[in-house]
Amino acid sequence: MTSRERFLETILFGKPDRIPFTPGGGRETTLAAWHAQGLPEDANYLDLVFERIDDLRSVRGLPPADHRPEQTYVDPGVSFRMIPTFDEKVLEHKDGHYVVQDWMGAVTEISDRYDYTYIRSAKDFVTRKWHKFPVQSWEDWENMKWRFDPNHAERYPKDFETRCAKLRERDCAYELHFNGPFWQLREFCGMEGLCLLMLEQPDLVHTMARFWMEFCLETMKRLLEHVVPDGLHFSEDMAFKEHPMISPEMTEEFCAPCYRAWIEEAKSAGVPVFSVDSDGRVDHLVPVWMQCGVNCVDPMEVAAGNDLRAMRAAFGKRMAFRGGIDKRAIAAGGAVLEAELERIRPIVEDGGYIPGCDHAVPPDISWQNYQDYTLQLAEMTGWMK
């Protein structure tokens, strides 16, 4: 099977030849720790993992694992970000911290070990503090929304159609990613600000959510005319440890219309997978997502209280999962890791599950333990056969 076929067969409860191998990756501090522990500076850690897998396959008389897609992934280059962004600038520097106006218009504080490029992307595990968000009133909203013109000349690259033509010939899975309504409105208002607005000014929240729904629809439609993704993936962190940030009823009221509109549009074009990425415990939100057409959730953080076996019993084969391996067990290694993998084995065997670390791999997972974990995961997911 190609990696694309393998992905779809797994998520859609089919019969893959093996399960996609997605153990999870480290960020800057993780890689720095691994380099100090023996990972060569110029080496790709997953390449080294597959070298070990291939060595073991060779001992078993098997050919090397076919783990690299034949067709290089092509990014169609569609942007769902604001255009133009706000000017990034340092407003203050004191006591070992920068106070920055970030590209989204928020006033954010970070350690001066980093610069504001760490706010743009998740390069590392960076703690931030937010002082102010750009939308606190109707007037602020009117001053924000012009930045989200779906027909802006920079929304699509000049070689968009060429990229799409190449992407149509892919043998690797392609998922279109953009922010869900809770995530995006939280970037506008901040979490506390958004939750207060839901209670005190629900009309403003409905207006922003409807605007975001329509903007994403229009931006997505042009792409769907040229290429059909294998999935839509909504970034939607909306849960804490043990509880969601808003109730299922509020999720239905403010967020579900977006999910339904996007999924209906994409499904009519032939997209089969619709997934939500949310940290925290999500079991109370899954029924709402399912009713909207979502059929996959990740990363299923164990420390937050997510129980894959309980959710599989509750939702059956209507919901697939990704992630779900406790990062703490990987860090502990040995018998603790073995017990963790045995815990998820029934879900792996039941289908509809791509196992991996339940978030980015932190630096307390040693290079040795990561290698041990990946080899055991490769065995479980069929890469050693």
C-alpha cells in the first residue's frame, strides 16, 4: 500500500497492510538533549529509527521497510492567516522577558531566551503570558475582519494550480489544516475574554464565528475545485485536564455551525476524514463533534483523563483516534512503557487508531527510551512483519 492508502484504510476502519508509523517528534530542547545523549548532530532521528527497524527486519529475512512516500508532499500554499499580519515589535524588555506585539495583534510576554519567532510557530516548549488581545469590543472586531479577505491576492501562491496538479498525483495523505472557531476566536479575544463574551455579548461571538465560517468556506472552495484532500483537520484546543473549556451546549451553539458547514462542503467534494485536534480531556465534546460529522480526534492526552478504551466502548467505530500513548510512560521506559503499550493494544487491533505520543515529545524522554519506544511501536503497528 502507499502511505496514503494506509492512512485512509486505518482511519476508516479498513484493512491496512500496516498502521501508519507516527511516533511523535521532538522540539528544540528535546533534540538538544538527544544530541547530548548520542544522537548525531547531522542525523534525522526518524531515519535512524528506521535504520534500526530495517536491521531487525534483515535479521528476520525481510526486505527494508517501505516508509518513505514515493511522491514528495506538495504544499498547495493556501493561507488561512490574516493578511496583512500585525507588525511584530518589542514593546518592552525587562527582568529577562520581552513584551511583544505579536503577528496576531496580541501583547504577549516571553522569556528573552527566545524571540518573537517562537510565538509564530511551535519550535519549542515556550511558556507565554498574554497581556492583551486585539478584539475586546464590536469596534475592535470591525477593525479586525478586513484582514481576512478570502480573495486577497496573497491568499494563494502564484503557482497554485501547478502545485495542485502535483498534489493530485500524491501517494501520501494530504490533510487541509485550519483553525476551528473556538481556537480562532480565542486568538482574537483571549480565552477568558471569549468565555466572558459568550455569556455577556453572545451576539458578537455569533457574528465572529459566522464570519470565520464563511471566510474558511470561501478560502477552501477554490482549493476543492483543484484537489480533494484526504481530510480536514481543525485546530481546536478547547479542553483542560478533566474538563472542556466550554460546555457541550456552548460548543453546539457557537462552534457546531462552523463544523457542519465546512464538513458538508468538503464531503460533497469527496473528502472522507474530518478530524479535530484538541488538548485536554475531550470525551464530553466528542458527541457534539460526531453529530457534526467529525470522525477522528487527536492527540488524546492520557494525563488529562482521556481513556481510549472507554471511548471506543462508548462511540464504537464511529470515531477514530490518533496519539493516545502516555508521554510519561515513554519517559519512564522499561516495564512502564510495556504496560502502556499493552493498554492500547486492543484499540490498535480494533482499527481506526494511529497510535503515537499524546503530544510533542518532551525532553524528559531520553534518546534511548525514544528508540526503545519506537521499536516496540513498530512491532505493534506491523512494521516488523
